[in-house]
Amino acid sequence: MDASTDNSLKALFSDIQRLSFDYFLKEANPANGLIADRNTKSSPASIAAVGLALSAYPVGVERGFMTRAAAVGRTLATLRFFWNAPHGPEPDATGYKGFYYHFLDMQTGRRVWKCELSTVDTALLLAGALAAGAYFGQDDESELEIRRLADGLYRRADWRWAQNGGATITHGWQPEKGFLRYRWLGYDEALILYMLGLGSRTFPLPPESYAAWLSSYKWKRIYGRKLVYAGPLFIHQMSHIWIDFRGIRDAFMRNHGSDYFENSRQATYLQRDYAIRNPKGFSGYGENCWGFTASDGPGPTKRHMTIGDRRFFGYLARAAPFGPDDGTVSPWAAITSLPFAPEIVLPALSHFHEIDLQAGNPYGFTASFNPTIAAADGRACGWVSPDHIGINQGPIALMIENYRSDFLWRLMRGVPAIATGLHRAGFSGGWL
């Protein structure tokens, strides 16, 4: 790569980072800090998107996307809201036992859609709160309050309650039915959830909980690559937004001579391997066109659309190489792997730019597209998602920053909850 190409790519991913960050400035209620799940008028707030926003504001300050005063104001509004919001077993509350409902009304902040009290989405929210507490370290009254509220919210989460008498953590709870029957088992995005639960000073998970989770892993060899397998790429990315797993290992990874960073690198390459092979013959796939993860698709919501002998789905956790796969590619999934494998992500980023996936999009590239289905306007990229989603935008901005400067990783190394959780889980080596 020559210098001019290198500079062009740097300018491109800097632009994409800024546009992705803008989602949190514009798709928000500044009065309470809530962030819309989607950039649609009727969208409720997503607590996971709020956690990503709280993590992104410090990046915004460092990059000049917003002033420190503006970031302090937005962060305080958010933390005050969650601290003071209705908290109890009532079905229209905001949270209970230190956990929060997955989706909240953008104005009132109360539960919508009879959704679940989500353990993993609460973990993402609390990771954001802890990031804010770590960054805003000045001695003025506002930043002191940010630190107090962030610590208070984290202390309030009753991780033992969320076990519901079992070793592992449940997916959540509903006031109408009680605990959900699903638990966090098998390698998934819950790595950050277990770290925060183990690191708690008030209701810590026992080490046996993490051991039970590790026992459910599946180590596989696929296309000659060895890794803990999970099909959707977001699983290999989400916890890495906050935790630098380079060179640190738990018992499972020590036994396999790897670490979670290397595992995510292998998962990233595996997605490209699959796109090159393209066993189902979808249009557009190739060495620079890949990214299979949870995303919108061309099919109707919660149903599928059949064209010929192929089915196309709406929102779905797409995966490689074992599927499901319907020809839908998510640029955000590829870009979020930038720290793991820049040598294959940067060419993909350039390709997405070349096929004009920024056209008409206020927040960077389209969230997903499907070249197999012809676009109404004749664009080569085919069908494109009309919406942007908060939990897509945050990982782009934050992982680009981790690639550029290690900023969030360095910040979170100093958070006692993270270090304690890692130690209790049996991690050692590297920066620990």
C-alpha cells in the first residue's frame, strides 16, 4: 500500500468513525440521555445503545467531535436518569435488582413491548457507565457526580439474583413470567457480562459460574483454522470493545494456546474464507465483501421472503460458515474487526466505499445490503437497509478508536471492576 492510498484509507475510516459517532448526538433525548434503538420516529431506546454512547462520548472529546462540557452534560443526564428512574417489580418500571429493561420509551424511560429485563444489555450499559466514570476524573462537582453515579449503578446490580439458583446467568426476567428459560451458555457476547459479575464488590458471581460457562464452549477446526466457534461476528467483537484481551488468557485459552483476541482474529478471517468460497453462490461475495452478523435483511420482519428457491429474512443473526446466510452483508461487522485483522478489513472498507454504500446515509455506510436482490434504483450493491441501528454504530466508532489509539482499552484497564473480574475468572499474563 503506497503512502497516498494509506492516507486515503485513513481519511475514509476517520470519516466513518465521525459519522458513526454522530448517531449518538442526533438519535438521542438529551433530557434523559436515552439513545434510540433505530433512527426511526417510533423507535424506543435501547439500553445497550446507551452503554455504547456513554463509552463513545470520551472518544468524541478526544477526537474533537464534541466538547468536554457537552459530554459531561450528556453523561450526567444519562446516569441521573438511570439512578432515579422507577426501579422495582412493577411491569412499567425502568429496571429491577440493578438490571434494566432492554427497550425503554424515549420520553418516559419506562419499559415498552413487554420486553425482558436484559442481563447482557444491562452489562453493556454498565460497561459504558464505568467507562464514563474512568474518563471523567477531574475534581469539579459534575465529574465527581459522574464517578459516584457510575459506581452506584454498578454496585446496584444483583448478579447472584440473575443466576436464579443456577451456576450460569439467565438471559433475563419478566414481571409477568419470571426468569427466562435461557441461560448464557456457549461462547457468546456474554464475556463482558461475566467479567462485570465476577468483579462486583456487592453481589459477585462465584468463580464456579465462569467455570460452568467455559465448560459449554465448542473448540472447532474450520477451513484449517482453530477457534472457539460462534457464527455471527458480533459475538467475537462486543466484549472486546471494552476489554483488551491481547495476551491475557483464562484456563480454557491457556489449554488451547490462544487468547480471545487471537480467537476473534481467526473468526474474522473465517468470515472472509467463507465469502471467498461462497458455497451458496450469492452475488457480491468475495475477499473484500464479507461481514455476517445480526442485521436487518430484505425479508419482512419476523418472516421470510422466497424468491425462486431462496429464502430471504428480516432481522436475523446471520453467521458463517454454517449459516443462516441469505446473501446479506453488514459493513459494520467487517469494520468492527479492524483491530483484529486490519490487513483484510481495510481492503473491505475500501470496497464498501467503492460500491457507494454511503449514498444517502447520514451515519456512514448502510447497515446491511444484499447484492443478490436487485435494487429499485439499479445500484450495484442491490437491496440496502433503510435503517441505522445504535448497537451497530457504537462498535464502529469505538473499535476504530481502539485500532487507532487503544484509547478505550487503556482506559478500562484502570477500572477495578474489570481487573478484578478478569483475575477472578482466572486470567493472567499480558497487561494483567
